[in-house]
Amino acid sequence: MAALTEAGLLATWEAALGQGPVRRALALATAGGAEPATVADLSVGRREEFVLALRERCFGATFSCAVTCPSCEEELELELGLDDVRAAPPPDGENRITAHGFEVEFRPITSRDLLAVRRDLPDARRRLLERCVLSARRRGRKARKVPDEVLDAVAAELSTRDPQADVRLDLDCASCGHEWRSPFDVTAFLWAEMEAYARRLLHEVHALATVYGWSEREVLAVSPARRRCYLEMAGQ
Ligand SMILES: [Zn+2]
């Protein structure tokens, strides 16, 4: 897929600006190629694959990260590739488990689920997992209520069935040798990059519009390298 233009990046940033994390992820996934009408019903992992596609179009396939070692607090710089942050596909098989005498058929969590369940409710996790249960049977009969321990078993299975929803990196510290696992949130990562890029771009538009009287469209038509030269010449 072709790289996103700077005007496209600004439009995407604007669409996601001021949104909560789920709606922002949906806006980014849509910009990454997901269908607007159905993106909320994709599993969270599938949605993240579209966000990852957008990340590649905007900023390429290398991720430069800074992390702090939880043991010695050394600041570490990491360079990750797409393979590091792209989960392996889920194993074949149905979304079905047998646990504590219950047979449960389930589906992965979607963005629509996350939007429907208020996270500040004390039973938010249970409500979220209940939405994913398609059927539950005990001794061949339909179960009216699924106990917590069975929902826990569903939750444990969800990360296996929708691995891109819960990416974890195996990290080790070059300084003290400590090894740990850290979650990697591609939407949060891309959003931070996009925020920084968009605000720098708007600053350039403002500076060049002020000095030369160009419109936003005219500024964006000038390449980044030339813009930097014009900004230098304008003493910015
Ligand atoms: Zn360390």
C-alpha cells in the first residue's frame, strides 16, 4: 500500500482527535483499510492489524521505542520490526472450550463490546466476557448463568484465539540481564507518533503561512526537506 500523504495523515489525526481509546483505534483502523461499516464488529486483534497497516504506511516498518528496565531502571532503546509486534496467527480450531463441566462456545471481543460496557462498573469484566459467550451448556443442557471460573477460562483462551489483541514483547536488559514481558499497544504507539508529527506539521504550516502567505495546501505541496530550508531561511 502506498505511503499516506501528509494531508492524509493530518485528516486521519483530526478524525481521531478528542476520541476515547476505542473510537480512536476504530478511526485509525479505518484509515488503515478497514471497512467503516463493519470495523467495530471485527475482533480487537483484527482491528489492530489494520492499525498496524496504517502505521507502516505512515512511518514504515521499524519501531523505535524507549523502555525502562523494571529491575535496574536503566533507560533502554529498542528497535523493533513488524515481525516483533505482529502476533502469529491463531491456532486452527473452533472457539470452544470445556471447563468446570461447562461447554462454552465464544467469540473474540470486538470494539463494539468495549464501547457497550462501561469500564468503571464493578462487573465490567464479567459483562464483557458474557457478551462473548455464544452458548454455554452443562451436562447437555443450556446453562442460564456461566460461573466466574468458566468465564476466566474463556478469558484465558481469548488471548490465544485473538493474539493480535494482546501483543507482548519478550525483553531483556543489556545492563542487568533482567528478563520480562511487556505489553505493546500499537494504537497507543501510532497515536503518539501521529500527534507529534501532526503538531510539528501544523507548526510548519503556521510558520510558512505567516512568512510567505502560503495556504495550508500550498505548504503541504512543498516537500519536508524544502520546507526545512524555507523555515531556516525565514529564521524559524
Ligand atoms: Zn536492568
